[in-house]
Amino acid sequence: MSDRITAAETLVAAPPAAGSPHVDAGDAGYSKDLKSRHINMIAIGGAIGTGLFLGAGGRLAGAGPSLAIAYAVCGVFAFFVVRALGELVLYRPSSGAFVSYAREFMGEKGAFAAGWLYFLNWATTAVADITAAATYAHFWGMFSDIPQWILALIALAVVLTANLISVKYFGEMEFWFAIIKVGALVAFMLIGIFLVVTQHPVDGHTPGFSTITDSGGIFPVGMLPMLLVIQGVVFAYASVELCGVAAGETKSPEKIMPKAINSIMWRVGLFYVGSVVLLALLLPYTSYSGDESPFVTVMDKLGIPGAAGVMNLVVLTAALSSLNSGLYSTGRILRSMALSGSAPKFTGRMNNGQVPYGGILLTAGFGVLGVGLNYVMPGEAFEIVLNFASIGILGTWGMIMLCSLLFWHRSRDGRVTRPSYQLPWAPYTQIVTLAFLATVVFLMWWGGGVGRTTVMCLPLIAAALVGGWFVVRRRVNDLAQEREDA
């Protein structure tokens, strides 16, 4: 396949699904190399990432054991979002995912906003991931003298190279990354349960509920800190929608997707809530910090030779996995936008491996800016980009729920047919989720600091979206006319 898009290619798309009159040019040209095991593990990997492995340390220190409640609440809404996306995927699988659905139900303006908010999410998340990778690498003495920005650059280069080969390589990487993450978490939880049951001391503390009660209870610093960390917890679930993007490159999404999505709920309960509860039982919340993964902290306190190093290697894998996912998904989303005129033309290009390398390189370019941020302010880099990534995530999730709500309304009018796999309790689920997302934005502002600064940047983000639309709207309309005339 040529690595350049042609005029004809913009008019060719995969046939629409039954009941869908919409055709998305961005769905053409992909291989269907992702198998069931890939999708299932991508769904797991999307629910276990940097936000848990690194972010949980600082949030535990700030909110105490109540962090488990925040994870549980946010997990429920994350499930609603991915379940809504799953219904749309079974209605019409698309590599453009929610951008394609926004185009169908909200028009090109909606697709433009959805796509660039998603790009904001992953461009900033890429910075967070390479920052986390560099932070983890400093755990080992051999890397302690290497500047953080150099380690961040190495991480970006390695993952970018692997992502550009083919979707099959991406699927295999994510499969094994997820295996490592899940295996490590299961091993940690088994060790933690053993320590709690046997009352084996950890750093002089006896594990159990007394560790929580003796340190101020579930809300040691009040309920407000737990509410304020919710925006960071939302970041932890940032990749749950990835399986919806990957569905466009699998042969049987109608068989694979429901199983993968339904399993997310118990994974959230087991891995997120369960692991945070164990962390709170093993050590006082004051023992954790944002400078180190809480899992590494526990292993280090146990004094088992090499255990902390192994766990640190695992959390490094989690950061690289998240970066890998971000480059993958933005490449597909940007290609869908490029073929409709909403993104630069070069982001629609594919290489011989059927990989949309233009969009991947654009996201990686923002990762390079993150390398610069790590050079200028290594201590604050993660927190700054986490807040901006959260805005992108909230915008993306909001767009998914709006598309789901509009899809529900059209089904009531008889214009579309909902698949048998549906978001329960519609339309109330969408409305409550949108209200929750708006509440998170308010909490970011209310908490002050970097969060308030981020929310105050919302008018600038909105202005950039409006200005960007006026720049591309003529090209978008011209391409739309070409598709109608074809």
C-alpha cells in the first residue's frame, strides 16, 4: 500500500453496518489483524495504567484510604462510558470510534471537537507516560544520574518505533504488557492478603484494619480531599475507551466486544478498589508519596531482595503500555478526521504496514514537547499534564455520552435500530454521567492550584476549537460534497 493518501481513497470506505446509513472514509484500508485475545487484553490494559501504578501513591498520601471510594465511584461511570461506546460499536464498528459517531449524530463540527479533545487527552497523557517512565527508571542506581528528560526521550523513541510497524505488533505488545500488569497485580494482591491474614509486620506496622483506624480512619483528612482527587482518579481510567477504537481492526467485533466490555466492571473492582484497600491495610497512608509507586513502596518496606526492583519494572511496563495505546488510538482517530478534512492531510497517510503513521508522529511530536517540560520542571511535569489530560478525558467521555444520547433519541424515532447489547437505563444513565463529568470539572476548579488554572484555560481551549473549525470548514465541506457527488 502506498504511504500517501489519494483523492480516490478519501471516497472509499468499508460498507456500513446493518441499520446504519453512515459511511466513514476513515474506516478503509486497515487490516483486521486484532484477535479476541488482543481485544480482551487491551480492555484490561486500558483499565490498568499509569494512573494506578504511579498516581495512586500521591493520591493515597493526600486523601487516605477514602481513595478506594473515589476509585469505585469513578469506575462505575467509566463502565457506563465504555458500555455506551460498546453499543455504538455494535451498531457500526469504526476505527474512528466516537469521532465517527459524533460525525453521524452531531455533524462535522461535533466530530471536529470530539477528535481534537481526544488528541488533547492523549497528547498530554503521552507526556505523563514518558514522565512516569523516566521517574520509574530513576529507581535504579544505574539510571539515577541520567537527567529525567533523556530517559523520557528514550522511552518515547522505543515505543514510537514499535508502534509504526503494524497493528499486529501493537496488539502483541499490548497483550504481553497487559499480561505482565495483571500478573504483577495478582501477585501483589496475593502477597498483600497473606500479610494481612498472617499479621506479618511491614516496616514495623501490623497490617489490618488497625492500620486504617490508628491513622485517622477512612477519611483521615476529611471528605473534601477525597472529592478533590477525583479528577486524578478519572485520569486513571483514561484508556477504557481504547477497545472501542481497536474494534475497527478486528474481524468479529459483535462477538468480541460485549465480553471484553462486560469484564471491565469486575476488573475495576478487583484491581483498582481491591489494590487500594490492600495498600491502606498494609501501611499508613502517610507512608506513600507521589514520588514513587505505592506498590514499590510496600515491596521496599518488606525488604525482600529484588522485589521492589521487579515491581518497579512492572510499573515501567505500565507506563510504556499506556504510551503505546495513546499513539495507536490517536493515529486512527486523526486519520478519520484527516479524510473528512478536520485534521492535517499528512495525518491521513498510511505506511506499507497499514499503520496511519502521520497521526502517530503528530502525537509523538507533542511527546517531544513533554521531554522539554521534563527538562524545565521535572518535579511538576506529571501533575501539570495530568490535569490537562483530565480535561481531554472529560471532554471525550462527554462526547461519547452525548453521541449515545442522540443515538437513543434516533432509535425512539425509528431512524436507527439499537443492537441487542445496550447501555442499561438509557437515557438516565447518559444524563447522570454527563452531570458527574460536569461535577468533576467544578471540583477541579474548587480545589485551586494547578486544577483551577487548568479549568480557567477552558475558554482558551474552546476558542482554539472554534478558530480551528473556521480554518478547516471549507475543506471539510468540499470533501463532503465530493462524497455526495461520487
